[in-house]
Amino acid sequence: MTDNWEHDSGEATAERAGHAVTKKNGATTGGRSIVIKGGTVVNRGGAARADVLVVDGLVSAVGEDLTGDEILDAAGCHVSSGFVDLHAHLREPGREEAETITTGTRAAALGGYTAVVAMPNTEPAQDCPEVVAFVKARAAEAGWCDVHPAGCITVGRLGKVLAAFETLASVGVRIFTDDGNGVQDPLIMRRALEYSRHLGITLAQHCEVARLTEGAVMHEGQCCSAMGVPGWPAIAEELMLHRDIELVRLTGAPMHFLHLSTAGSVDLVRRAKADGLPVTAEVAPHHLALTDELLRGFDPVFKVNPPLRTAADIAALRAGLLDGTIDAVATDHAPHAHHTKQMPLDSAPPGMLGLETALGVVLTAVSPDPVRVVETMSWNPARIAGIGAEHGRPVARGEPANLAVWDSSRVWTVDRASLASKSRNTPFHGMELRGRNVHTLLRGRVTVRDGIAQESGDARSIGSGGGR
């Protein structure tokens, strides 16, 4: 894979001698250098053994036997662009008892993420520039990863009046969704698509026909019938997905479909792509690994929206992820305060943690090759989110050093008490996973070292994690 980096030049020779330099705006500058040593670099062309030299926030060289001021051990690990989460609930403002932007982004960094898209179902909702600015400022103060707030499709996510797309786009919002609610009115959605095409933004739909899911707590099937609880039919997702695919066909506007969960949905997206429609889709890790049978014990930790489905649905989702029908893995990280998840199944809120376990779940449940892992967890999400200029970039000289170093063979057991999130509602507690992030760099600053979150890139642990 030598074509993934440049061959030696005078500059690279100097770098290998420990005199690392990089050019910014035509000027040569010096700075403290970091070498990610002994890893396997993953780029679109494949994966190959190489060291990575980082100086002044950029990748300065990729090659053999590089030296620098500081060494990050990557032996046995993959080195890739940092992961990008298209779908995270950071809860601030409004529900800080469940999560804050600081705790959520710290969890993201531990999971290998350098950027997340923050869902707009905050209180107040992210439907105006002031709330967007607040979220961005909090994320900048925390410094764990970049946060890109999603805007609402409708004011207050109420499905009645379109939000001010142009105003929000002017402050950098690139993706819009009413996540948590599907836009029920087809005329509202048609107008939103027409407007989005004009502005060059992307709409992301939560596919749920609400009338069909009233009172439902889990997948409609044999398990819910045996338990005697109201079921959530697959058609509630698939009907809205079909409607919006046809609206995409009508308007020509792109659309991204959030957290798809059924075999029928995979088939609908596959056919839409075969027709050349500009649609993309994501799957959450838990929908690749957990079935509705886990709810037989009435444990609300397994309650999620959309619900856990059947083994047949899981098989279809895995196949769709591997064949490219599904573009991205997105965590749908949804923290909830402990007392709310202790409520009865029908009253407890839906949602699961995902940022720290996503990589391990994907590698354990699906076992994709390293290129497909990075494609679905970094390159494609960055492109869909409209942040591909800085994230999801090649590991190559001159590129931003937003990087993840991860061990695909490391076996670990999930312990909810050790997670960095403020909440503890992980469905994977006590489960053994294969694959974990080791180091994370944000613009060349080490945010996670040996599985431990770093404050301002130093050696002090302020989060959880654990070494290799």
C-alpha cells in the first residue's frame, strides 16, 4: 500500500532524523512531534504497516522507522482517521442529569471518535442559532472531540412549521432532523426536501409512523405476544421509509435515514440505491447484535427506539452493512438518568449508551475487514455530515491529524461502572467484546492514551477506560 503515502523526499528524510517540519501557508514551522509507532495504517487502498508522524496538528509523514519527540505504541493496532458519529444524544441543554457535552464527548474520545453530530432533541431544541452556538461553545470548552449540532426540520420538532433552514445553515449546520420524532406530514417533508436541495443541506429522517406505534414498547412479534405487551410493527418504519424514498425520487434532494432496524428497510434502501436515488442509511450497533428476546425479562435497559428486532432482521442488517447498502454505523448514543431506566418497561424511556462500545460491537457481531470498519465509522459518516474537509481524511502527509488507533483483537468485558458517560444504561454490561480503541488524537493532540482519557493531552486520567 505504498501508494497511500508519498515516497521519501528531503523533508521526509529530515523528519525521520527527528527534525520534523511541516508547512502551513507556505511557511516551514517546527513543533513537538508524535510518532504513532508500529501500527497498520488503514486507507481506502487497503491496510499496510507504517509509522505515522504528527506535527502541529497535521500528519507530517507516513512510512517506516520514523522518529519524533513522543511515541504512541500502536503495535498490533490499526491506525485510521478518527471515527465520526452521525447520531449522538448529548442531552445538554436541558437534561444534564443524564449527560453533559463534556461527559458525552469524553466517552466519544474513548471510543475513538474525533467528531459527533449532536441530535437536536435538547430542551430547548436546536432550532435556532443561539442553541447551536451554545452547544458548539460547550464542546469547544470540553475539547474532547468536535461537535456538529444538527438542526431541527421543524420548529420544536413538532412537525408543524419548518425551521429556519437558511439561518441555521448560515451558522454551519449541515444536517437537519427531528430525530425522536418522524416528520409525519408528507407535505411538510416534501417542502423540507425542496428547500434542502436549494440550500445544499441534508435531511435525516427518523422513520416511524407514529399512529402505528402508539403504546408500543418492543418489536411486534412472537416475543411480545408471549409477554402480553403492545408491539411495534416493522411496517411503521418501512412505510415512512418508502414514502420518503418516493419523495426523494420526486424532489431529487438527498436524504439520510437514521437507525434502520428491519430487513424490509434494508431491501427498500437497496432498491432505492439501485435506482440511483441520493439516499444514505445508518444502522446502530445494538441493532446488529441484540434481539427482542432480551426483553423477556422486562428489563428496560433493552428498550430502544426503534426496538430491538429479530435474528432475521439482524442478519439482513449485517449483510446490508457488508455489501454497502447501509453506509454508516451510528451509535444513537442515548443516555438516561438511572432512575428513569428503573421504571416499568412501558414507562421507561427508550435508549442505550453506545459511544464507548460501538467499535467492539461491530467487530464482534459483524467482523468486517478494517477498510470497511473505517469506511462505515469514519469516511462515510464524515461525508454525510458534510465535514469531510477535516474528518474522515486519508492518513497521509498534510492531512489533519484526527486519528484513532484501535486494537481489533483485544477482548474486554463491558463494565457499566467504568464507562465515561454520566449514565449507565448500556445493554452490553457484562458482555465480552472483541476490539477496542487505544489512542485518539484530535488535531494532533492526544485525547486518549492507552485507553485513558487525557486532560489537555497530558498524562492525567480524568475519565475511565483502562489500558491495553
